[in-house]
Amino acid sequence: MVDGKAIPMNHFTQEIMEKVVSGVAESLRGVDPQWKKMVVEVERDDPRD
């Protein structure tokens, strides 16, 4: 979701997003590689118009 709006993604895009986010998170100390659910939230400090 971006600003509360669901963004449609095809299967390829969903798979790429899953692998990128999972890879980054799993590289962090303390993250169990057998995790079940992950929530990622990003806020911009200086939103662009």
C-alpha cells in the first residue's frame, strides 16, 4: 500500500518484492530465517510533491 492505496502487482513483481525484502531482513542479526510474517513500513522525512 502507498498512502493507504493498494497498488496492484503482477506475480513477477510480487515475487521480486518478496525476495528483495526477505533477503535484506534475513541479513540482519536477530532475524530468524524461518519467520512467518513480516511487516515493513517506510515513511519519508521530506515528502516530495
